[in-house]
Amino acid sequence: MLVLLPIAGLRKSSSSTKLWTAATAPPFGSHLWSATYDRDLRDVLDVQTDVARQIGKALALELLRD
């Protein structure tokens, strides 16, 4: 069974917001996937939905690749 550990971070400046996400596979910390997203955070729920969809698609492609 594959276990994924999600990791995320957020950096905000006066003009932009950068969100980074990654997935690792414990116990060895194998880096499976990562991405960075630049977004306007006026509507946080739209950003959350959009980024979650993109992460799901990317991980599905990565996991189904083998």
C-alpha cells in the first residue's frame, strides 16, 4: 500500500501569492511530485478548488504511470 504525505506552503507579497505543494512517500521520504501555483487570493474557495483539482490530476497521472 502506498502512503502519501502531503506538504504545502504559502508565500505572499503585496502583489502576488505563491502556493507550493508536494507529495512524499514515507518512510524513506521519496519525493513523488511537487508543483508551484501563482494565484490571486481574492476568492480563497475558488483557489482551493482549482489547486485541489490540479493536484488530483497530477497525482493520478503520476500514480497510474507505472
